[in-house]
Amino acid sequence: MKFSGERFIPNATDRDMAVEHLQRYFAITELVKDKVVLDAASGEGYGSFILSNYAKNIIGVDISAEAIVHAQLTYAKSNVTFVQGSIEQLPVEDQSVDVVVSFETIEHVDESIQHQFLKEIKRVLKPNGILVMSTPDKYVYSDRVNYHNSFHVREFYKEEFYSFLKEYFINIDMYYQKHEVSSLIVNNGSDRAKRIHIEQNDHVTNGKYLIAVCSNESLADCDLNSFVPDHQEQHYQMIQRILSLQDEVEERNQHIKHLDEAIVDKDRHIDQANNKLSFVHEQLTHQNSTVNQALNIVNSMENQLKENSEKLLEALLKVASQEEQLHKLQEELKAKEEIIDSMDHLHHELNSQFEEHSAAIGSGILEKDQTINNQIAHINMLLEQERKLNNILHSGGWRALSKYYRLRDIILPDNSKRKLLAKLTYKALKNPKQILNKINKNNINKLKYYLNTEDPSLVESRIDNFLDRHASVEHSVDLKLYQEIDTSQQLVFPVTDDPLVSIIIPVYNQWHYTYACLKSILDHTSDVSYEIIIADDMSTDETVNAQQYIQNVKIVRDGTNRGFLLNCNNASKYAEGKYIFFLNNDTNVQPEWLESLVELIERDETIGMVGSKLVYPDGRQQEAGGIIWNDASGWNYGRLDDPSKSEYNYVKEVDYISGAAIMIRNELWKVIGGFDERYVPAYYEDTDLAFEIRKQGYKVVFQPHSVIVHFEGISHGKDESTGIKSYQVTNKQKFIDKWKNELLDNHFENAEHVFLARDRTKNKTTIVVVDHYVPHYDKDAGGRCTYHYLKLFVESGFHVIFIGDNFFKHEPYTSELQQMGIEVLYGDWYYNNIENWIKNNAQYFDYIYLNRPHISIKYIDIFKKYTKAKIIYFGHDLHYLRELRNYEVERNPEILKSSEYWKKIEFGLFEKADVIHVVGNYEQKVLEEELPNKPIRNIPLYIFDKCSEDIRLFNQRKNLLFVGGFNHKPNYDGVKWFVNNIFPKIIEQLPDIIFYIVGSNPPEEILQLSSKNIIVVGYVTDEQLKKYYSEAKIVVVPLRFGAGVKGKVVEALYNQVPVVTTTIGAEGLANIKDCVIVENNDEQFANKVVNLYNNEEFWNELSTNTRKNIIENFSKKAAVSILKLDFIKGDHT
């Protein structure tokens, strides 16, 4: 490799640089001993090679392909791996490295990449890992010598470097590297020298380079102090060079002396000329012409004087330059002397290490001998176990057991209907309630059909999955109360200089409740930085001694009793957080109360205030957001009801939130000016604040996941005729006077249209979406599709209600929809009363979106009977067509009957629906021919906000991947066909290839396919699935029957992995020939997989085309352009 001017190459750069670079690596050899080390920006590999003699494993990463190839060829070694990669995305597994080394790297990138580099280092380091990083000290390296390195993007001063690293590590030891002049006294037999302190204060506090050792663990045992002596003759060569320069300076001084003599001679001539000029002036007083001539002579002489002066100045500058050059040479001499001393130390250190390695090799031989002896003993033990097993195999008991197993397999053969029914009987005996509750005519007919059309192992998988889905149970609210606690215990709150939330607790007496409130905050608030401000309105009980019980809390108590409203306004002046949370002291917060509120308001900048669900100590609900009617009276929505009901557990806009627990943006609070003082001392100030927030253009939102127990009445009592509570009536009229127009325009009459008032959907369009159950978007394509459209409806501003036909609260899926603002109907009440619910609320429905034929057939007549809403039917695929194609493969008459059955149901739904949605242009064409007068919309199966960016290159990938859930029969059939008919032909040409089968609920027959070349993974998370896509070279989709667009193909396109599939797999996709390879023949399918696997150019072409296809056909823009043909947003006025 050639020297680039920055990357160090041994023997190709000057000796100063060599010493600097080599010393750093040799200084950390003890630190990396027997550890896994990452050398980030490893260059041409010399450093990784040095460390490999001490470390367990070395991974060298560099962005230069040339450097990596050079390192692999030059420093090949069993425990060293060189990989091309960027410091922005290190090609290393999470928490897999003990030590990360990065010398002279971080100054070459800008600030954003520097932080990304540190995040990557934290990701790959083990929890107790160590980072060793060096960089030039900008003051010493650049400022002091007025030097600029064009390769450097952002250099650090010493303090900057320390602060930068402190953001990521707890402990940091800083070392300084520089060349120093030193004097050495040694004899030939000495291998070390002591350090002599001549000056009292000779500690090194700066250097040309900074070297930081960082960790979250203690660095007490880490020591990088070192120096490198140089035994070469450079010291004497430098002295000779200085003497030579001194001779040159002396010669130049002589020349300057001659110039000085010439100047003196010129000065003498000038004096003579001046004398003559005086004489001329006296003689030619009356002769003007002669005077003019004399003046010309004077001017000429003055010019000559100026020229001589300039020459003198030039000579003086040359002398100054030579003095500066001499000073630099003296500094270089000092540096060379330091190198000599450092190299001498290095020589002795290497000799010592050689002796240590020799001893280690001897010890290793002894350990190997011991290992061999241990293995021999283990073999003898295994032989003894083998003898015992032989005795068992020849025993009468074993023969009797073998007869039993043979008899069992005859009566109940593997993968037989008899064995399946026996297992189902066992499940019923083991858990009779779960099984017997599911026995009905519909489920029995389904079981008969699947037993006649599918393999028993696939039917068993279906049954297990069905039972799992219906095993969910609803949980009541589990509250932690702090009613009987020891108030003398010290409460120590965390200290923070930059709180995200300022929690203001207005108090007047009631110390026991205040203490309990504080204790609940301390116990249940861990993931948000916060401060607590106690606004003491001049209490007279133990509250005055609060500082004796609590630490790190602000207490605002200034001698004035203001009343609730003014007390809050005054305390808010001391709030430093981005958000202000007003919390009554008669409350007990519950787990995740604050995190959920912060997460909600942080993800939506249009939210001005958020509030919690309030419950009574007995578990009944106090409020799930508030409703204000046009007469200014209010409802605590859901009061005294069960807080676990679905209608109280989705994020929604509300008219107001009780002031007992509200969080508002601090800046917005300041703009509004706090609580309106017309409501002094209390009541209606929280409702007024909500109206003011909407006036400023923000939303007021209820977060059901934040639960707070409120001992209502402790603060102000309950009697409206006495005390502070009496202001409730007075302030109501003040509120009406202020907001009269708003109340008349945007609020309903008292107790009317609660369906719309509870979540402020008066001016929104309502969509009711029906599917088999809450979409399990990470387990099957249909669930992912439904999830994408639910999300799109919410983002488009619709009011969305979801009905899952099993009415189960599947988690975490249900909570995710609720956090998006979707009301999910679940529970026994809805299961038994769904038709009544539809009837009672039918006037509010604008659109009904029905999914899947077997679900839609239950609901379409009910919705048509009670509503005038437009009905959109989406079957996900044509079930009759899928069954017909299955029959063409298997020739099972039962499957043909099933196809005819589904066709009758589906076409009945087509006739009753107003609009039909399909996925794929093939199904759209089929239905347009059958139903020429019905709107048929071809919608994207998936909706992607943007294309995947993290794409690995061809040579970074390997192996084959299939993705698909096994509750879908085409996937089961396709995998078996591929493994039995195609994959063996691929293995003949690619013997080391691995086929990964990823998907939920694989039946036993699929699990048994596992082998050296086949790995059945089963269900994976979305994050894990992304990793499989990023590593696979080809996705195979070997479907022999099915219908609609295949989610597994679209997903592969999104991840930009080329696909080999069948005609069925590619069906319905636009411009698909540019993105996938289509083949139905076994042998040709195998050959095309192998050819693509080895053809980088063709692979890159297909991968690039997939990105274009996704942008054109599966973007949010593409979906909206179709939906807007049928969905129009409006209001209910």
C-alpha cells in the first residue's frame, strides 16, 4: 500500500510517526490480554496484528476495501478477522466485545458521526467493556504551532474530549503522548532505569495526543504509562546538522557585515554630497536654474538612500528567519533525543515480554497434557454408561416398554386422525372448561372440514393456535394504596439539573396524604427525570416540618395563604421542566403513570395538555376524561363504572381533565398566563384551562394508561353549600359568561349524543372496522394489512372503532391500537350485546369496513338493517379461488365442495357491499368481469412510509429464506414441496447453503424437516425478522395454490431481497417481472435459485428494482389516492 499522508504504514512513514503509532498499541497489550478486541479504523492492519499476540480474538474494521484486502493478505492469523465497514454502523454483534480500540480516527469525521460512533461502540461493548481512544490535542497539535491538518474534520481540546466521552462512560482516565528530551544513564547489563524527579512539579498534564481509557466499571488496574527510547544515531546526526546550520549562519553573518560596511561607505558619500549641496545653495542664491539642477541631484541621492535602507531591512529579516529556523532545529533535536530514549525502553520491554511468552508456552503444554488426561477419563466414563444402557436394552422391562410403544403406534399412528382425536380428548380431560366452552356447531363443522382436507399435524397446529388465542383473560385494575404507612421514613428523591417534568403538589395540611402521595411518586417514577415542588399554602400541621422527612424537593412557603388557584400559579414560577404536572396531594400514583403521559405528549406536538384516568380507592372509576355540555355542566365520564372496560381505555380528545392530575407544556402555560384568576380561590379553573388550550390551537388528551387513585373530597370536601366547595356554583356562571359562544357552537345539550361528546368526535367521520380479532401484525400478512389500514385511518383524521369477532383483549396488540386512539370493543358484554350496541349507535357510523368472508357474513346484514353507512368489503383474497386451486393440486372432492361454498358466500357479500376492496390487479380483473356495475378497488396490501435503508451488499449475504405463518395451508404445502422436490437439487450445487423457515405456528411435520441445511425458526419478532431479511441472499416463495397478493413477497420487496417464486406467488403484483424470478418447474426453480445466488450483477439489478416497485405501489400516497375515492371526511352536525 502507498502512504496516503494520514494512514500509518510501517516502514513507509517517518520514524516519529512510527514511534507514536506503535507505542499506543504496545501500551495496551496488557489491557487486551485474553480479551475480544475491536480495532475500529484498523488501517492496513499492523495494530490489530500486534494486539493479536495478546488478545483472544481481534476484529479489525476499516472503511477502505484496499486496506482490508492488504491486511488480510499481510497479517493473516487464526484469531484475527478483518472486515470492511463504517464506524457509523459497526459490523459487530451487540455486547460481543471486551475492548474497543480507536486510534487517530474520531477527528476525521463531523460531530454527528462522532456521536453515532460512540453509540455504536456502546452497542457492541459488553457491560463491563473498555474503550481506548486517542486524538490530537487541538491546542498542542494545531493552535500552538499554527498548523492545519486538511484530513481532520473536527479536533478536540482536552476538556472537550473529556466532556464528549463523559456523555457515554462513567469512568475516564486520560493519558498524554508527546516527544520529550530525556537523559539516560545505563550500562550494558541493565534492562531498566529509575525515574529521577529533578523538579518538584514535573507531572505530565498535556501532550500532542490525548489517549482516553473509558469504562462504566473501575479503571484502577489500568496503566498505560510508557516511554520509548531510540538507540539509533539520530541524536548525534541532529547535533551534526545543527552545527552545520550554525556554520551557514556564520557565513551569512559575514555577508551581512560586508553589507553594513557598504552602508557606512554610502553614508559617508551622502555626507559629502550634503556638504556640496550647502555650498551650492550659498553660491546660487540668485540663479534659479542652478538651484533646480541642485534639487535634482538631491532627489537622486534621496532615492539611493531609500534603496539602501530597503536592502538593510531585507538583510535584517533574513537574519530573523535564520534564527527561527535554528530554533526549530533545536526542537527537532530534543524530539529525536526523546525517541532514542523511548526506543531503548521498548527494546528492554520486548525482551521481557519474550521471556514471559516462553514461560506461558511451557505452561500451555502442561495444560494440554492435563486436558488429554481429562478426555481419556471422560471416554472411560462414557464406556461405563454405554455398558449400563446395554444392560437396560436387554432387560425384560425395556422389552415390555418397546411392545407398548409398538402397540400404541399401531393403534394411534403418527400424524393420524386417531392420534389427533386422542390428543384433543386428553386436552379436554386436562382442561375441560377451556375445551367444552368452545364446542359448538360451527367449530365442529370446521374441525370436520379440516380433518377431510388437511394433514392431521396441520390441523393440530390450528387447534393449538385457536386455544391460545382464546385463552386471554381480562384483568381488573390492580391498585397499590398508601393508606397505612410510616410517615417518619426518610424519602430521598433523585437530583436532576435538567428535569423533564416539574410535579407541583399544592397542599394545605393533610400531611399524611401528602406523604403518601410523595411515597407513591418515589416508588413508581423511574424512567422520567422530574423535580417535585410542594406548594405549601401556609399549613399548620406536620407539613411545616416536611424538610425533616423528604430530601431534594423544592418547598414553596412564603408566608402568604393564597388559596388553591393562586397557590398553583405562584408555585409554577419555580418550575424548570419542559412540562408542568399539577397533582393533588390526596392521590396515589400507580406504575407507569408519568412515563405514559410523557410518551404521548412527546410523540404529538399538537397536544397541549394530557391527563390521567382517576379511580377511587375501592377500584371504581372516578373519571375517564370529562364532558362539558352547552349549559357548562360537566360529566366525569364513566364515574363509578369498571375502569377496565374498553370504552375507558383508548387515547382520546376530551373537553377537559380534572385538575387533580394534569400535565401541560410549560411554554404554553406561560403563554396562557396560568389559571384564570377570575375563578379564585378554586373550581372551573381546570375546565377553563382546557378551553384556553384549544383556543391556542392545541388538543387536550386523555391517557388511560396513566392511572391515579384520587381520594376525592379530601382537598376541598363534597358539600357545595359550604367552604371552598361553595365557589363551584359561582364560578360556573363566570365560566358561561366567558365561553358562551364556544359552548353553543361546539357542545351538545346536556346528556345528548354522549357517543360523540365523550371523545369530541362531533366534527369527525366515524369508521367501524370489523375483523376476526385484533390484528397480530407480526404473525400473519392479513393481520399486518389490517393494522396498516387502521393506522392510516387514524392518521387521516377519522374516528376509528374496531370490532374483533372473538372480543378478546389480545396483548400487546389491543393496547397498541388504543394508544393510537382506536376504541377496541372487547369483553363478554360486547360478545353478548354487539347487535344492540350497533342498533343504539347506528346513527353515528359513516363507514363500515368489513374484513374476511367468514367474519363479514355475520355482520353485513346487521349493519345494513340499522345504519345508512357505506359498507366496504375486503376479503383479503378470493377464498373460493384459493380452494379451487388447492383442489387442482390435491384433487380432494371435499376441497372442491369448499370452493363452491365460499363462492356462494363471497358473491353474496359482493352484492350487499357498496364497494369491494381487493389486493392485486388479477382479482380486480376477475371481479370487474363478474360485477361490471360494482366499484372494485385494488388497494396496496401493505403501506410503507419509506423504503428500508439498511441494505447489505451481495457479498455480505448468504443462504435462503422463507417467511409465512403455518395457519395458512398454501404455506404448509409450499414449504413441503420446496424441501422435497427443489432444495435437494440446490444442495447438489451449493452443499453449504442453509434454508431458514420463519413463521408462526409450524406444525410437527414442518418441525421435523430440520437438518444440517434446514433450520425451522418458527415465530420471530419484527426486529428479528428484519435481521433475517438483511442476511438472506434470496427469498423463496414456492406456492402452488392461493389467491390475492402475497404478503411475504411484498415484504421481501420492501427489504430489497430478490425473490424466486411461482406464478401464484407473483400474482396480482404490478411490474413484478422486473423484481422477481417466476418459475413453476421443480428443476428450473432450483437452477434459477443457484444462478441468482452466484450472479452479483443480476442480484443487484433485481434488488434495485424492488425499491422502485415499493415506492410506486405500496406507499402511503398510493393507498390514500385509492381510499379517497370512497372515504370522505365530514361531521355529524
